[in-house]
Amino acid sequence: MKKLIAAGAIALVTTSLTASAMAEDLDAFNARATKITEDATKTQTATPPNSGPAIAKNKTIVIIPCSMGAEGCARVARSTQEAATVVGWKSVLIDGGGDLSTIANAIRKAISIHADGISIMAVDAKQVQGALKEARAAGIKIVSAASANQDGLYDTVNPSQDASVEAGYAIAAQAYQQNGRKLWALEMNDREFAIVQWWLSGVEKFMKECAEAGGDCKMLGTDNFLVGDLTTRLPDQTVALVRNHPDYNYLFAGYDAALNFMIKGLHAAGLDKQGHSAGFDGNLANLDFIRKDGYQDASLANAMEWYGYEHVDQLNRLFNNQPVVPTAIRFKVINKGNAPEKGGWVGDVDFKSFYRQAWGVK
């Protein structure tokens, strides 16, 4: 079966801070890295809209996550289902399973059942462009998150590539600061997802600028994995990479769901006491590692549940022939100092109450 390739999961408020470090001396670079870390770890205060059009009646939406086995995608899917119930819509969830043919068939299923809208998580538009064109021709509104939007096949998608690169830069700045400004790194990359490429290109940009400024930053080694291999090949791949570079002190993982299995492999091999790691998404299990001073000490957290509610709000505005509202969702770098006492991170504001007010529901 054809696997998900180069699919696209968002905004930080430090654009000016990640400008090129050309001609920047080490003191200036370190000051900038400190400021970026401070901004990325502080409380996020942006809020969703609290007003909007009346809820469109008798709507059916199809929810298609990249894979329910990838927790970031699953979190958005479950939240979209919940939000659809809040507004009284029928929803149908079809697990993409990390497989492009399954995802394309799910889009065509939405056409066959005369769905009004589709919510897709972390699927690059160009990979299922034929099915998307058919859905658009059928008048279906399509919203997405964490996806590349080639040819504008999605009606709207968040976050932008620039915001995602900037977020990756920030998690690298956090790692540099937290490790005494010495960052000898490894990278595990899943090239199926465009957003993972964006995040990790931000990490690599930081590493390059750090070295150019005279900082102690080196990318020692990289490897690639697939979402379908999380429970099989990935743990051994990670062990091999670490053993080939025993002088590393930090591992950047493509996303938190994968990092869980990387950590399991390293623990079984007795290699989880050397160095630390960071992932992306801020999933519950990963925040537990951070709270307990585990091998993972940071995550670029994303309020995935907020995306689910935002998707329903976006679809409702599209059903009412109104423009969508620019996203208020922001990434946040989570470490032990700012991690919630328990549970996952779903944002620093009560986004559900804003949407309920906008939708006129209790």
C-alpha cells in the first residue's frame, strides 16, 4: 500500500528574533537565544473569537486524521468530534492509518455520503490532490491543520511554514540554554510530514547560526523513520544512532508520539541516562517524562484540542459564506519549569468557552 509521504502539524511570536545571525558575535547570539527561550516558554495569552455567525443546521462532517496511532493527529480528531457534537452536527471519523490510499478513499467516502465539510490533520494536499479536487467540485468545504496546502486545495490550513520553522528554532534555543550552551545534537526525522520538516529545519537553522557565531553547536548525526514503524524498527534505529555518536548530548525527535518509542528502545539498551531530548506536540506521556526529570526534558507543545474546535468554527464560517478568523493558537516550549502539574498542555486559555460563546451554546 502506498505510504504517507511528505505530508504536512503551528505560531510563535518571535519572528524578529530569528533573523539571520550573520556577523553576530557569540555574546549577541547568546542574548538572542535567551530572549527567544523566554518568549517561547511564557504564558500564551491569545484567544479565539467570541463571536461569529449562527451555527449552520443539519451539517455532516468527515474527520480524517493522518493516523489515530499518532497521538497528535488523534488529539485533533477527538476534539473535532467533540466540537461537532457541541454544535449539533453529525460527524464521521475515518482513520487515515498513515496510508495515502486510505486517506483518499476517506475523502471520496465524504463525497458519497454527501458530507458538507471535511477536517483533515497532517496530510499534505498534493499527496491526495485528486480526491481533494473531487471533493471541492462536490461543494465540500475542507479545513486542515499541520499540512502543506499546495494549489490551495484546502479552504484554510494552519500553521504557516514560517511559524513552524520559527517554533523549531525556539526549541533548539531552549535545548542550547538548558544544556549550558553546548549542543551536540542528533536528529530523528519523519519525512512523511511537511510540518516535521519545517520544525526540524528551524532546529538546523539554529545549529548553523550558533556555529557561525562561534557557539558550541554540532549536528552529529541524523536518521529517518516512518510513522508505520513506531512500534517495530524505530526503537532499534534510535539505539543505533546513539551508539554511533556516544558524545552527543541532545536528541531532537520528529514528534512526541515517536519519541515515546525512541525512549523505550534507549531504556531497554541502558542508554537513556546519557543526554536529553525534545519532541513536538506536548502529548500527555511526554509531559510526564518532563515532569519526572526523564530523558525527555522539553517539548514544543501545541494545543491540539484547540485545533479541533477551530476546525468546527472555520467550517461554520465557510458554511455561512464568511471568512475564517486568523488562528490564535500558539506553540509553547514546555520544560519542567512551566509544565502543568498534571495532564497534557491544551493551551493557556479556556478556548472552549470562547467558542461556545461565539456559537451561542452553553
